Amino acid sequence: MDLYTIRNELNKGIPLTSIKLRVTDYARVSTDHLEQKKSLQNQVEHFEQYIKENPNWIYVPGYVDDGITGTSDIKRDHFMKMIEDARRGKFDLIVTKEISRFSRNTLDSIRYTRELLSYGVAVLFVNDNINTAMPDSELRLTIMASMAQDEVRRLSERVKFGMNRAIERGEILGNDLLYGYKKDKNTNTLYIIDEEAKVVRKIFELYAIEKLSLSQISKILNREGIRTGQNKKWCISTISRMIENPKYKGYYCAKKSETIDYMTKKIKHFTKDDWIMYEDKKRIPPIVEDVLWNRANHRLMERKKDFMLRRENKHIYQNRYLYSAKIYCATHHTVFHRRVFRKNKKDITWVCSLYLRKGKSFCDSPNIRESELDVIFNDLISKFHIDVNEVARILMNYYRPLEEDTEIDDGIQEIEREINQVKAKKDKLLELSLQGSISNLEFCERNNQFNEKIRRLEKDLRRLKKEQEELKKNGNLTRGLVNILKQKVQSKTIFDKFISLFLDRMIVSHMDNDKKRMELKVFLSYKGDENKDNQEPILEHTYEFKRGYDTKGTKRYKVTYLVKCYYGQ
């Protein structure tokens, strides 16, 4: 029945329950507490019975949102589905308990009731006795919705006031979900759960001592079947928050964040300097020692700084690998990213960034093996029509810093000086251990760190000395540049430098929609002959590679590259 007919019937004095209508209901509670779940069940049962008992109404299965706030409609999936079904004309009337169940935002309440009316659907708010089919309903709806919205504001202010007073009294805030602890509400203290505490210590030790990444730790815990307090799998963010939590070293901590706006739920996160934090090991017994907690957080902070630095200097990060920012998708013009090929960790795969973000349905461009690219470019180097004198000039610029014996000497002296400094620190550490100022465990850990640093420095020292010897043997390096190009291009250092200098970009696509046949357009930084048409490839060549592994159930197959090389454009 259309809205015009419903209004005419109501204006004649005919009750809403006497009009033949298709009726559904909407129910919602804002939390998933047991009491609220019972309330939700009661709402659903009541309105289903209320609609079915009316012989003039046809019941349409209702819509329920469980444990979702009414201040935001976007997150209410079933509410939005109800609006869409109304647009499709599946019912004439929605029955709901009250305006606060429908929405606590005045503007949303009016907007959605207007939208529903445009679809010919009215809303009956039973407790508020408002029927939006009536002409005067919007004024009453505005008043009641404003009251419901203001109640949310006052509730938010009361909660915030209570939280601040609890912090002033030093009450331990939060629910009973802090992994490793159980909260005694009577004494307002935490006590340790031994099994979970072992996992917490393991996480800190793996991160601070074993130097594993957050991702590696999460994989280890999930592989061992260990679950979080909410019986979920471990993820990077969960482990990061655990490491940052001062409670694990026996500290009271509060005021980490605050809700700025009760409507938008926007939260301001405070820096650690603004946290309310102090030692309270009587009420919060530590699970990890202060030294271990501090080491873990120092490493976490350094890695976050490094991550932010890479974000601020994208051009540095983009040049991290040989082919970074040089491979592009022909379809979407997006850059390829480097990842480890899962079946063979010795090989590297380059994949379209859109594919990584959104999946195969968004981009079906081919995956490129780095080992195959290396073979292709090793072969192409001998085929490029490049002026050898130009190559010599560029390589000479690369090698000129190495020709200066003073620079290599300075590097050797600097490394030797640093090695002596580390050895002096080792001697000091031994003295502290003999005096009993540090534990044997801490001595071993720090001594191992010093030894590892010395090994790295000595490795760098050997490399520099070897370069120094090569320079002395070769004499004037510029006279041998052509031989270097012809004879030593297989050297990884020379190869990488050559590619970084002369490869501008390459564009990848499938050939004839065949996933095993790829076209690779290679553009050189080198301009070549200015009189030559740069639209035509200077070189075309086909390469074939076998993929797959000789393991049970895995078939080997061929992939083909048609490589077209162009002068820079």
C-alpha cells in the first residue's frame, strides 16, 4: 500500500492496526553484555509476536544489530540493509521500540525517516507513540531525537568525569582482558596468570634478546596454537601494544587516550610524556623485569623511527633494491613491489602493488622472478648498442672515489678506531661483572653484542683492505674500464651499478592473455643515437625459463619473455 492511501485511511480515523500492510521490525542494543543480549532477544520476540497477532498485517522478517552503537549508522549493517530493502519495496511499515534504538543522532533520525517516506515506508516508534506517516510526526520526532542525542552527550560526560576521578584515586582501569593478569575487583589489584605470563615473557625475550620481528613472533605463537585472551590469533598490533604496556613491568598507567567527540567517536592519543604513569608493584606485580621491558621498548621505538624515516624519504626506500621503482604494470601504471616467493625463499618475486593491495580480481598482471630478470639483463648487456666510451666515463665516475687511496685509508683507520673502542667497552664490561655490578646474564648478552659488532667491523675492514690491494695491482683504473665492462660485468657490484645507471624503467604485460607469455618493454636511461627513431625497439629477444619444482604434485612449466629494448624517452 502506498503512503498516500495509508494517510487517507488514518485521517478517516481508521487505526493503523486495521490497515493491510507488510510490516517488519528493527531492534538494536549498544553492547554485547549478557543483560543487553537478553533485552535484544525480548525486543525481537515482542515485535514479532506483536506483528503476527495482527490479522491485517503481513510479517516480514525483521532486522537486528547486536552490540553496535546508535550514534553511527554506517557500522550498522542490518540497519543499512533495511534501508536498501525499503527502497526495493519489500515492506510498508517498520516497527521499532523507540527513537534511541533507531538513531541517537537527530539529523540521522530525520534523514532516514524522510528517505523511508520517499520509498513509501513509514516508521512506528512504539514507546514514543510517533508514526511518521502522520504529517505532524517530524516536529515530534525532532524534539524526541534531540532529547535522545543529548542523553548520549550527558552519558558521555558522566563516563569521562567518572574515569578522571578514578584515575585521581589510582584505580586500575580497564576490563578483565589484559593478557597475563586477572583483576580482583574487590581489592582493585591484578594477580598473575602463570600460563599466560610465560607467553608474555617469551614475547619480550624473542623481541628484545632474540631480535625477532613482531611478524615473526606472531607466526611462532600462532603456529604453536597459542591464542590471545579473547581466543584470537596473534597479530603485529596486539604484540606491539603488549610490549608498550607499562603494566607488564609493574607500573600504573592511565590517560593514554581520550574521546574528543561523543558523536564522531574521534579519539586523541596522548604521547608517553602525557601518560599518568608510576611504579605500583604491590597492586600490579611485574611479569617482566624493568631491564627487559626497557630493552624491548627501546628497540620498538627505534624501529618505529626507522619506519617513519622511510616514509618521509620515499625516494630512498624506493631505491632500496636493484629493481625498485623500475618495474611498472602496463594496465594500471602502478609500480611493482618486491616480495619473497613462498615456495622457494631463495627466489624473489616482483608483483604489481595493486595486486598486493586488492587481490587478483583487480590486477592480473604477471609476477616477475628477480632471478629471471638477472639472467635477461646479463645477456642484454652484451647486446646493447651502447657507446663504450660513454660507459667508460660513467664507470670511471663510479670508481674515481675508490682510486683515491686517502679515502680508503681514512675508512680503514675509522673502522680500526671503532674496533678499538668496542674492545675497550668489552674490558669495562668485564670489570663491572667482576665487581658484581651486573648479572652474569646481562654480561653474556652485552658481551655477545660487542663480539657481533666487532665481527661486522672486521668484515668491513677486510673488504676495504681487499679493495686497496686491487687498486694497487690495477694501477691506473681508467685504462682498464673497457676490460671491466667485458670481463667483470658478471660481478654483482658491477652488474648492479650498470643496471641502476642504464635502466630507466620496464613495463610488464601479458601476451595474448596467456599468463605464461609476457612482454617486457625495457627503456634505457642511455639516449643512444639522436637520429634513430626512439619509437622502434633497438633490440628484441625472447627468453624462456622453467618454473615449478621437482616435488610430488608440482609440475614444471615454461614461461616466455618477449623483451623489447628502447632508447630512453
